[in-house]
Amino acid sequence: MANRHSAFRQSAYPDESLTSDTQTRQLADLHARLDASASAYLTSLGHLNRQAQDELTDTLHGISRLTRPGYAPLNTYLLGWLGFANLLAYAASADLGH
């Protein structure tokens, strides 16, 4: 998960010409929240408390709401974020017997 988080942090950010000012703020917020969720997961050695899990779920839904069916230039960025968010949610929900 640490490698995926590092790749997420280094990935390109959407070009502002693809979004409205409101969407740009939403994207910045969602990116920061996903980064914080991943950091919390790694800091707590693979565990997220209920509040952090709810935050991750809300972030995942926020990213999903901004994606569009079919080809959309913004999807190029968002689908990568969505894949990472889904992987993080899956990993956080896995019972590792700790």
C-alpha cells in the first residue's frame, strides 16, 4: 500500500482547464482527503477507525460522482484516484487477524 500511496502522491493533477472553479476546489479537497486516509492507514499499520473509514467512503463516493460515463478527459485522472481509493477501502476492510 505504501508504494501505491507514493505513486498516488506523484501522479499528475488534473489540468484546471478541464474543470470549473468549483470542481477544482472539490478535486483539491478529494485529493487531500484521499491522501490523508492513506496516511492514516499506513500510520496505524493497516487499521482505520470508524470515523476514518467513513471519511474514506465519503471521499470514494465524491470521486465517483465526478466521473462521467464514456470518454471524458477528467476521467483520465479520476479513474486512477478511484482505483487507489477502492484498493485502500478494500485493504482497510480486510480482516488481518490483528
